[in-house]
Amino acid sequence: MKIGAGVYSRWNNAGLDSSICPIAQTSPMANAYGSTAENDTGAGLPRAEYLIESEPASGHTVAYTLREALLTINIYHNSSNDLETALDLVEQTFDNCDRAVTNPLTVSGGTVVRVQYKDRTSGPVNEKVYLGTVEFEIEVQRQNTIPA
């Protein structure tokens, strides 16, 4: 299940690529990590990245497998006020986005059953760069193939 591809689509479909910054898929799989160009001098900011940490299947029946994942979105900015605005946009975009009327978070090979806000932090990295982090818990259900 490619949760990263769903995050990338949700980010762009919600307009965060223009209101905050583009987020890139950095590998052919692009499931676990995506980031824009890295720079800690304040130039080239804002910058956004995401990381998905998937847990082993948490629920399993003959028909379904339930998998949980932690989505962490980091935003680097050169202004603490603009960073807080960006974090608000991310929180609004992803919290409960499995139930969004337009462009809900979807994944291939499964159904997103829950996306829930977990935590948010922000602070300075150095005198020129601020870092904000928003975390979400995601549950994906996959229907198992039952041999005939």
C-alpha cells in the first residue's frame, strides 16, 4: 500500500504545493519519505518533508488486514509566524482527511479508514530557520485475497 503516494496527492490537491511549497517524491517507491531541497541557511525556504513509519499489521482476519502508520510532516521556514500558518494549513488538510468530501486521502491496494491528528511542535533550528512538525495516525484496511 503506497501511503506516500496518497500523501503527495493530498498535499497537491489541497493546494499546499502553492500555499506552502512543493513536496517531492524522492524515490521510485516514494512510500516512506519525500522532501524538497534541503537548506539550513534560510535560503530556499519554506521546505517540506514527510516521513511514514508503518507498524506491522495490527488487526488481521481472514478477510481483512489493518495496518497503522505514523505520518510526520516537517516544515522548515524562515519566519515563525509563517511557519505557524503553514502548520495550521497542514493540520486542516490532513486531520480526518479520510472523510473529506473532495480529494480524500486514498491509497492503492487498501482503504484509508482513519486519519487523526496526533501532535504538533515548532521552534527554532538556528537564528535563520524554524522547524514545525505535525503528526497524524493513519489506519489502512486491505481486503485479503481468499483462495477459491
